[in-house]
Amino acid sequence: MRIVLLGPPGAGKGTLATAIKDNLGLLHISTGDILREEMKNNTPLGQEAKRYVESGGLVPDELVTRLIKNKLENDPKAKKGFLMDGFPRTLKQAQDLDKILVDLKMPVEWTLCLEASLDVILQRLTGRRVCKSCGAVYHVKNMPSKKEGICDKCGGVLYQRTDDNEATITNRMKVYTESTKPIIEYYKTQGKLKVLNADKEAQEVKELALKNLNG
Ligand code: ADP
Ligand code: ZN
């Protein structure tokens, strides 16, 4: 299956992808995770991306699209199917993705759009914690680690993303409304859109998503 996850920051795209990728045998491709890894390793690409990510703006289309093209062409796991999380984020990215996937003969089958209300989004983003070593995601209230500040999976240190502060979140929401929301219509026109209520708990959203994809 080839799936694109849509929805505002904090809707739970990454959490859902992590929860269903093994059930469905899909490769999870997150541009946010790829960019954070590049920034952590201080690569030229990471250095270029940093100022955009930290202000809550978008990294240039050309740069992220190149990353995705490389991944899709060179990761053999992508052939079995993927869950795209955080890409596309602009109409241009969506159109370029379609071109890349037509060339590879593996077009997008479904887009799952996660809808969440603003108060839920803010609560999720401000309480989010991420493992420095493995990238696992926690929440201080909704999904706390067993030992405070320590990752259950690998023992790594948990930190708060620098873009999970109120000023940057406000900007990310604005960018979402202006640049990313139009993509929903794009996929709707293609007959590929499924909408989910993502205000619910992670487990319920997971079940809802699987039911939508299997039914
Ligand atoms: P969230 O979904 O919580 O906003 P992500 O981890 O998906 O977070 O993205 C974090 C940041 O990385 C974005 O605010 C943006 O700066 C950058 N980014 C991620 N994906 C893209 C993309 N497809 N196009 C442009 N910028 C991106
Ligand atoms: Zn970890």
C-alpha cells in the first residue's frame, strides 16, 4: 500500500505511522525525521535546513523533494509500500511527488487526512518529548516514558524539539493553513482522500485508520 498522511502539526501523523507501519509492512518516510537527523549530524543539508525548521517555516521545495526522490529510488523497502509523513506540504511538492511516482510506476493509493482541534494540537505539541538517540516520541501526560526523561526503547535522553515552543507553533499552524491545506483538495479531486477524526486517543486513531484502509 502507498499512503500519504496529511494533517496539521500535532495531529499525530508520526505516531500513527509508527503504530501501523509494521501491521501493514510499510516503510515510514518522514521528512521531519530525515531533516532532524541531518541537523543532528551537522551535514551541509542539515545546516541549510536549520534556519527554516527553527522558525517554523518550510524548507525549500527543491531540497525536500530531492530527499524524497532519493529515498524512493534507492531504498528497496519503498517498493513494498510506504507511509509518507510530512511530505508533500505544498501543492508543488504534491505535483512533483506524483511525477516521481508515475515514473516509478507506484502512484499514491490513499491519503489519510488527520483532523484535530486546535486545543488538542497545542496540548500535544507543548507536551511532546523526543528521544535524542532513536527518535521515539513521548508525551508528558498522554504517553509518558516509564522513567522520566529516559527512552523506554533505548535508554536515550528525551528532549523537547526547539520548534515545539508557542511562537514557532503559531507560525507552523499558519504555514499549514496557507501552504499545506490546499493539498487536501488536490487528493480529493483524485478520489484518494479519507478523513479521520484524530482528536481521539492514539490507540483509537490507529484502529480507525486500519479499518479505513482495510475496509
Ligand atoms: P510537524 O508535523 O510536527 O510540524 P515535522 O517533523 O513534520 O513536524 O516537520 C518539522 C519541520 O521540518 C517543519 O516545520 C519544516 O520546517 C520542515 N519540513 C518537514 N517536512 C517538510 C516539507 N515536506 N517541506 C518543507 N519543509 C518541511
Ligand atoms: Zn530511544
